Amino acid sequence: MYALTLLLALTAQRPDSLAAQVREYVAVDTSLLALTHVLLVDGTGGAPKSDQTIVIRAGRIATVGPAAAVPIPAGARIMDMNGSTVIPGIIGMHDHLFYTAAGGRAVQMSYTGPRLYLGSGVTTIRTTGSRAPYAEINLKDAIDHGLAPGPRIHLTAPYITGEHGGGAMAILSSPEAARRFVAYWAAEGATWIKAYTDIRRAELGAAIQEAHRRGIKVTGHLCSVSFQEAVSLGIDNLEHGMLTASDFTTGRPADVCPVNLMAQISASDPKGNAGQATIQSLVQHHVSMTSTLAVYEPFVAGRPTRDERTLQAMDPEVRDNYLKMRQQIDSSGTGWVSLPAFKNAMAFEREFVAAGGLMAAGVDPTGIGGALAGFGDQRNYELFIEAGFTPAQAIQIMTLNGARILGVQQTLGTVESGKLADLVVLRGDLTADPSAIRSPTIVFKDGVGYDSAKLIASVQGRVGVN
């Protein structure tokens, strides 16, 4: 089943296979197309290139190069993109299809999520934990068959956690239960398992072993198990970076999440012994990491977290509750995440990448609801620039690195000849103005160009409802 799922995900979707409810968002359906005079940030990590032409043929990138040197095939539709930046389709590596918000709202995003992701330039997502797995399996199937608009979806099973967890998560009380859980969800088509904060080492280790035996991978939002302990168990990926790493606490009992985790992170130095030991452990064992700065920023006092697009997309009650929560955080001057902790997380990510670590990014549209699907993915770019990454580095983190972690880098993640034509056209110069990441005009998936504004308009006032 995994091979069939991957084949569907990596086969170019053609316009004539799309249902009417998808075609209404299509702006460009020409099979032979030339985007000329673009500023290209290609996802490889190489320097941005000005005045480039990209030729798309039958859903794939045929040619990329200087506009003066690339011949435009006869019969091609030519779109002059002077004044625009093109990047690869964003690969969101922590992009849930459910949403939680201040006031207790929690809903599945089967309608708003896919439209927000695709309209924001996110053409591939990994769900990284599910609350309604069959809703997500069915949504993936609908998108793959052209019945609904949205990104490619790599499915993660429901969360696994320990005895202090619960809710929609599976509580694992033994290694046998862990193996049974993984076997079931691997058979159902999940390609990732997600461990949560209270899981114990015995169950996490058993889940990892069973997952690897079945050819799937494991990631974790951990706490009771430290990053270094998880690495020793063979984990593949770790979520949220320093903000969930219990490696910085002292005297922590085994398999217990410390209550003072955030205080310890606020007071720790990413360049200190604990930070460097954690980073070296990940790098040496080729364990990747997912940055989710956008979902933590709304918890930090005094941060710019009132994006008008986000407020307009929210259900009115959700918006009111979010703004009240933000006012409380700002007026008190102290949020659940302190500014020193947030800055330390940025520094830890810089150190990790500088040491050779493979880092991707995602929005995680949960918390108090300020980081929306797609919009939060875009915000990560601005936060990476603030953290000291170059535009080329930031785009590589958000595109090629995610493709590498998913094992699809031969087909997606960069703007190179032969790859699927997943591209985002942004109004403006992204290298000079980080906020240009918020201005997609056309999002190409499989060479089909979707109208970003129309997709975003379709969800106005509905985030937090469906």
C-alpha cells in the first residue's frame, strides 16, 4: 500500500483529471508554459538568480536558466513574471489537518486546511499527528484523485503517548501495545508515527523498532524522553527543536517530563555543553529536526502576531478569543514562552544547521490558534531571516530539506529540470523583503497553476469551523 501511495503522490496530476470543484481554483492549465524574467530562489541553497526562465512541460520542469539563454518552445504560453520571485512548493513538515485555538475550539480542517495550505504555497505536507485519522485518509484520497484542492499529504498515525496523556491519543502501557499500534497503522497507510510528551523509553523504542521493520519512520514531540535518549533508541526526526528538549534540565527522573522545562530552556545557552552535546548527537546519527517557530511566537509577549489575513480567515468567535488571549499575554509582559526561550530556540536551530544538521519546517496550527495552516508556514520564513539565516538557507529548509526527510528529493523540493513543477510565484523580491513570502499569486502543483487569492478567499471566516 505504501508503494501505491507514494506513486500517486509523485505522479503529475493533469488539469483534465480535476473535478469541477477543483478546477474553479485553477488559473493556469496550459501543458506547455514558460515563466520568464523571474528572480529564482531554487531551494538548493545556492545563491538567488535574477532574470531566469522556467519552462514547464506536462507537469514537470523542462528547463531552467537565464532568460537570455533558455529557448522557449514553439506553442508555449509565455507569462512575463518580471518583478516576481519563484520558489519551490513549500513542504510543510508539521502541518496538521486539525486546528486548536484559544477558548477551547478544536476542529478538523478538512475544508479550510487544504485550501489554506495550497493557497499559501504549501504543495506537500506531513500531518505529524492525527486526531481523526480516517478523515485524513479520505481527504488524501480525494486530493490524489482530483476531487478536492489541496497539497500532497504524507500521513502520520494518531499520537502515541504515556499514561499521563489521553484525549485523542493512544496511551501505550507496554512495548507489546506499541508494536501492535504501529503494525495496525502501517497497514492502514500511515508512513510516520508521532510520539508525544509522556511516552516512556520502553514503548518509544518498541515503536521505533516495529516502524523500521515495516519501512516507516518515527518522529516525536518529546519531553519525558530527552532528544539524546530518543536518538539512542533510533528515532528518525524530532519536532520543535530546543523548545521541547529536556536535555537542558538537571536531575530529571527517567521517563518523566520536567515541570520546569520552559524555565530551563530560558536559562540555557544553546552553545553550552548541553546544547552542543544534543546537537552533535542528532547530527552524528543523522536525525533530522523540524522547526515550528510560528506556533510558539503567539505565546511570546510583544511579538507581531496580529496578521490581518489571519484574523479575517478566523471564525469571529475564534478571532475574539485569540485577540483576548494575545492582549492578556502582551499586557502581562510574560507569555507561556518567554522571549529568551524563543531567542534560544532560534539560536539552537542556527547551531544545528551550522553543525550539518538537516532541518525542515512546519506551522503546527494548534496552540492558541494564531498560526494558521499555510500562513504559519510563510511566517516561518520571516522568523528564519530574523534568526540569521539567509534567504537561500531559509527556502532550502522549507523545501528541499523536507523532501529529503520524506525521501522524495528526486522528484520535489527544488526548481530543477526533470522535477515535478511545484512552484510558488511571489509578488516582489523575496531576498530584499521577507514579507514577500505572504504574497503568492499563482501556486503550481504538478504544473497546474492555482489562484492563490481565490483559494484564500474561499476560507474567510471559516477557520475554526471546518
